Amino acid sequence: MCRSPAFERGRKRSRNALRLLPKNRRVYGESSSIFDLAAVYGAAMVRNHPFIDGNKRVALMVVYAFLEMNGYRLEAPEADAAGIMLALAAGEVDEKVLSTWLKQHSVPVAR
């Protein structure tokens, strides 16, 4: 199978982004908050550009899915969610600020 250079570049970037994810942060006590872990996922996707386009959108969906899987629903206006991801990409906010924002804009989901 012949793979394009863009495909190979995307595959390599995806692997690199996954290496930075919080595989063991909770186990080793670096972070105990679901919101901290969600922020790490989002930041890794935004900062490592695993895709040619759409990294911030994908990062937001990854954060949203992670929170849903862990009993929370992100309930923020679309413009606010886009703004925090743009600020993260620009280096104006860090993971801690994103974590706080996620906590403020999430609600528990009844299971």
C-alpha cells in the first residue's frame, strides 16, 4: 500500500501527541481531578498538531468525550468553548486554567 507523505506525517504526529497524554497521571498522583486529566488531553491535541487541520476542534471533542465518559457534560456556549481552545493554542492559557474552566462549565450526568 502506497501512503502519501501527508498520511505519514499525520500518523507520526498522532503518535507523538499520544505519548504526552495522561496515561498514568492519576495513578501516580500527579493529578486527581477528571478536569485536570481532560485538560491534559485537550492541551496535547492542540499543542502537538496531529492533524493538518482541525486540531482545536478535535481537541474540544476529545475533552467533551472524556468528560462524558467520566460522568460530566460540558455545557458552555459554543463561542466560549472555541475561545478557550484558541487561547490554549495561542499560549494565553495553560492546562490549569483550562481545567478550572472545564470544571466551571461542566455538570454531573445522572447515570
